Amino acid sequence: MAQGTAKTDYQGRIHNLQKDMIGRYYSRLTAAAENKGEKAIYMLISGNPVELIEAFDMIPVYPEVNALQLAVKKQSLPLILAAEEMGYSTDNCAYVKADIGMYFAGRKTPFATIPEPDLILCNYVGCNVYLQWFEHLKEYSKAPIYNLDVPFFRTRSEDPSEEDVHYVVKQLEELIEILERMSGKKLDYQKLQHIVELSGETGALWSEIKRLARQRPTPFDAYFDSVMMMAPLYCLRGTEDGLWFFQEAYKEMKQRADNREGPLSEEKFRVVMEGPPPWPYLRQFRDMFSRWGAVAVASTYSTVGGIWEFGFRHDPQHPLESIARHMLQWNLTNRNFLQRYRQIKEYVDDWAADALVIHSVKSCRLFSAGQGDMREYFTKQLNVPTLLIESDLEDPRYFSEAQLRNRVDAFFEALEHQRMLVKS
Amino acid sequence: MRKEGIVATTLIPEMVSLDSLFAFCRETAQDPEFTVAKRWLAEHPGKKAIGCFPIYCPVELIHASGMLPLGIIGAGNQIEITFADARFQSFVCSIVKSTLELGLTNRLKFLEGMLFHSICDPARNLSSVFERNFPDLLVEYIHFPQNFASPLARQYLATEYRRILDSLAQRSGHRPTPDDLNYSIELYNRIRARLREIYQIRTETPHLLSAAESFVLTRAGTLMAPEDFLKLLDRAVVDLPRRPIRPKDRIRVVLEGSFCELPPVGLIETLEEAGCYILDDDFLRGWRWFTEDVPLQENPLAALAESYSERAYYSGTKHDSREAKAAHLIRLAKEKKADAVVFQAAKFCEPALFDYALYRKALEDAKIPHLLLEFEEKTWSFDRARSEAETFVESLLFD
């Protein structure tokens, strides 16, 4: 039986810590926008070389993070509509439309003023929309662009080829030259090593946190609470602050795990979540699962910018090569669909999940195109109960609450019924 | 329709007239059973065929490995989508679904493999879905670099071609030598040069060759042996200037946005009947990829890679460092002395639809009128496109 609405916000200490830290990050962006701060480097979330940006004391700007913040703050629709007025299609990614709408609305948001780019660094990691998004930003801003071309992880081998790694490392060297010209100073290699070490330790803690979710009950929701930790992971990776956040987060989660505290009063169903969340209606979406006692124990979305839970660590002894491997191999975005099937299967097995929930978003076809085949594989070949539902990550027009709730209810009702049959 | 007596001859029938040649091409272009290719394979025992998904595919690698490259580019409006709808959502373009449907209905069983390319996210996932659903098929995904500001990209592409060549050679049992590769490059150079002539005829004398005819000719060419296609092209290039057709009072347009999913022939005809001479288009762009010949040199893979970077037409899926896309389109329209641009994008095609936003502003700034149309390969009725095109043409003719 579903229960009314459960309390589904994460209320621990790190929630506020995260708010403070991200607030400070956005203050830096505003300062940069007002020409009082650092040089602004636009980048994408998926495997990226933020360590190099930090080594030159520049500030990373993530249009994806800005777009999702706009959606969370319910500001996205008018900006999307403004972009559609310019000629963008209803079928184009709404992250891009919200971002472009915001760009032409003076780059002012409720959380920061976003600076103009000093460099548009398109880390082309899997997503083809990235290329066009940044091509358009270049057209509008006239800022210089560097397309960092990361070969898609497309082969059947365990690791990318040496040619792939070499190609990315060589481009990172080209990028260093660009950053040296922009900053007027040489790369401080030891500083880079230190930053890469911070990233490595951050990744290790994040990995430990994720592995705590294998316990019963999981101490946190690995979808809805993970997104809270993803902001510091991306915006602050490679900084002392970022590391400190994860030290605190690990302590808190470990304590919860030791006390057998979960995010809900009772953990009835353990699910793996696939796909980005519907940012404009995050709370409503979460409640649909909480009322059934369904908790995410793992999620693919929390690996778009990096997969650490299977052992990858940034390596200060080989900073460029490990940045390259992170971009090539150790993030969800650059992996092919079948590698994603395997990743989900590992979650189902090792995190002991009862079901898979696929949230298919129209905006991001990288994530979603073909998820019907994924459902086919998990239900028919692996016998994992799978729910496929559709909405969007940014555009509130695609969130049909009643319809989604009906689908979710029917799914968990059936699961509950199955359980009763097995018991009797 | 095919004429009496033509069918009976061997692979490519002896063409009585240009009209019969185009009728044959039209039938071949819309044939979801790949009859011409299968007949060729039957006549060449031991030969294998490799399917090429759009846009650009290095067909020379396949040909030099002793196999037949074929354009597997959706199924147009010739088959019902029954199974693929359950795999790909409603917001995914039709070509992805119809290509999968061809596979799920066993129509691609005669292929040895399929090559996919890094053109967009659905094509990328389709490649994986093919790999899982058709385990006997060789499925390769080619990464085309996007950092052409750097000399590294070209070098990298040559190594990528080497990887693909090794994989193809394993299937065909023939490891091509540089001479083999150069032979194939030369053959395809001749085809592409002929296609450039065909397009030149359209630009200079658009009344002699309709865009629909040149489209079915090019498409049919992707579904037969290149040697046979070359014969058709030779014939067309000789006969076209002698065609007794008088020019009509039509507007001159350049068409963009249809570089991947194929528009229905009927839609192209509708545009022409509504009063457009389509001087240039990007139909089947990948099969005409190079603006000039690929040089024959000691290292053919390097020549192909360098040509991809330096001698390619502009495309929504290649991020060029030579010139901004929108500026390029404006220059092209002016060069062709076009009155207008028709932007015809496949529904849900993100690369094309993103391009449109840039193009629209540039066209408005340059004061070049344009018409935006969206299409799906599976469409049968073109009434709406007809009325939009007629209104557009009238506004220009009687302005």
C-alpha cells in the first residue's frame, strides 16, 4: 500500500553545508561577471579537465548546472519559450534552450549573474548536443572555442586504446598552451599534481559513500540525495573545499549507516534509477516513490560526470593521463549503451535491487534514445521488473503528474502483489 | 514504372531512355528488399555486403576489403513500424526506428555488418541496440573527430580507419594493400566527380534535371555495386544536356537540412511542382562527401582522413573550423544565385534543428527569404507542404 506522502527531503547537516558551498561558488561566478574575479571557462559536466582550470586559478562555468538550477527554481519555461521564439525547436534539448534564453536575458539568474565566457571549452564527451550548444554560444559571445575531442568508448575491449589515451593527452597539452597564453603564466606542474590528488581523494570518498548504499537500509537515496552531492563533486572537484565536503558527507553517511537510518521510515523496495531527474518537479517525483517505500540504491545519473564506485581514481603521478582516462572511460556519458546495461546490471546484483526504474527524458536523447530496448533486456533476459516512464529534465510542459503517478502506482502495486504471492 | 524488356537483362538493365533510367532508380531507391544488391551478391558468390548508416561512411575501406558497401538509410514510407516503436521512443526520429525495423523483420540478414558513425545521440545508441539484437552482424561505430583546429584530429582519424579496416578484413578474409585502397578511392572519386557534374547541371540548367530525379539516382547508387552506378552516371551525364525540356517560371532555391533521414520522393516533387527549382541540396550528403578528389598517395588512409577534414562539404554533424556554418550557407546561396533557402529538417533531427536556429538569424540578417519545413520519411500526403510551399513561392514571384 502507498502511504500518503512521506517526508522526503534530506535533512542532514551536509544539506546546509552544500548550500553554503554552492552559494560561494555562485558568488565567484557573479564576481567574475562583474569583472572582479577569475577568468570564466565554460565546460560540460561529463568527464572534464576541471583540474587544469583550477591549476590556472580560473573558474569553471557549467551551463548544464545553471540550466538545472533554473528548472529547480521554476525559472526555465519563459527562457525556453524565448529560445523557441529565436528559432529553436520544441524538439531541441531544453537545457540548451533555457541556457540560451538566459544568455540573451542578460545572464541574470536568481542564484548568480553568469559571466561571459573567456574560453568556451567544449569537452565533447559522448553527447553530440554539446558540440552544437557550445558552437551556438561561440556564435553569440564571439569568445574563443576549443573542441576537446574525446573518442567515444565504442569498442568491446575493457579499456580505451592507447591511441585514444594518447590523442586526449595531446589535446590536453594543447589546452595547457591556450591556458598559459590566457593567464600569462606557465603551468605549475606540482600544483596540478596536488589538485589531481584532491580529485583522487574526493573520488575515493564519493565511491565509499555510494558503496554504503549496498547496506539495508541504504543510508541515503542514491538518486534524489545523490544529486545534492553532485553539485560539490562537479563545481568544487579539485579544491580543498570540495574534499572537505566529501569528508563530512562520508562521516555523516557512515554514521547513518551504522545506526541503520534510512531516508524513509521503512525501506520496502530497493530500486536502481536510470535517467536524469525531472528538475522542475523533483519533489513531486520523489514523493511518488517515497509513498511506496521505494528507495534508490544506485543511479546512473549520478555517474554522468564520473564513475568512481568501480575503482577509478585520479592519479597525481600521471595527472594528464588520469584526466584523459576519466574523460574517455570513467563517466557514463562517454560509454556506449551496452556498457550502461552492464553498469545497471552490476547495481542490480551488488546493490541488491528489486527493480529498475527508467525515467526517459525527451531533452536528452543520449540518455533516452533506445531505452525501450533496455527495458526489453532487463525484463525479458534478466527478469528484473522494470518501469519506463517519460517526462523531461528541464521543460515543465512534459511533466504529466497524474499520468506518472498512475504508472508508478501500478508498478509498485504489482511488485507488492508478487511479493505477497511468493510469501504465501 | 519500369519498361518492358528492361527487367530481363542482367544486373543493371540496358536503359532505353533517361526516363526509364530514372524509373529504375526510383524503384531501386524505394525498395525495402534490396533486390538489386541481393541479385549482385547472388551473381558474385563469396562476396559480402556491409551496410552504411548515414551520414558519411568511408566506403573505400569496405570496397577495398572486397565487400559491397550499401546505404542502409531507413525504410522510407515502404514498411510499417511494428517492433521498433517499442525500442525507441516517440520523440526519436523515424530513420532510427525504420532502420531497426528492417533488422527486426529480417530484411538485413543478407548483410555481413553495419557501420554507424558519431553523428548524433540516437544513431550512437542505435549502434549498440544493433549489436545486442543482431549478434551475428559485425557492428562498428566510427568516431569522427571534432577538433579540426588541431592537426591531431586528422592523425587520429587515420588510426581510426586502420582499426575499422582491420575489423573489415577479418570478416572478408582479404587484407587490402595500399594499391587496393587507392583503386577504390579512384573508383569512388570518379563517382563523386560525376555526382558533382550532375549537381552542376542542376545549378546551371535546373529545368533539365529535377531534384527528385537526381535524388533517386544518387540513392539508387548507394544500393548497387559502385562499378554499375558509375555506368548509370556516365550515361546520365551524356544524355541530360540533350533533354528536350523548356525552362519554367520558378523561383531558385537552395535546400538544406535533409542530410540524414531521406525525404519522401513525393515531397521533393511537391516542392518542385509548387514552383521551386532546387539548385542544390544536402540529400545523401555522406555519399557525395568530398568537394574534390581524394588524392591518391602512398598512405591512402591518411589521404581519406585529411580529405574528411579539408575537402568535405559542410554538414550539421561536422564542426568545421574552416568557416562558421551560417556564414557558409549564406555564401552558398549567393554563389548559386538563389532567390531563397528551403530548410527541410527531419522531424526530431536535433543536429538539423539546432542548425536552423543559427541559419534563421543569418538568413534574416542577409535578407534571404526562407521556408522551414519538417518532414518524416514515412509521410505519404504532402498537402500541407504543398500549400506552404505554394504560398512561399507566390510571395516571391509576385512580390
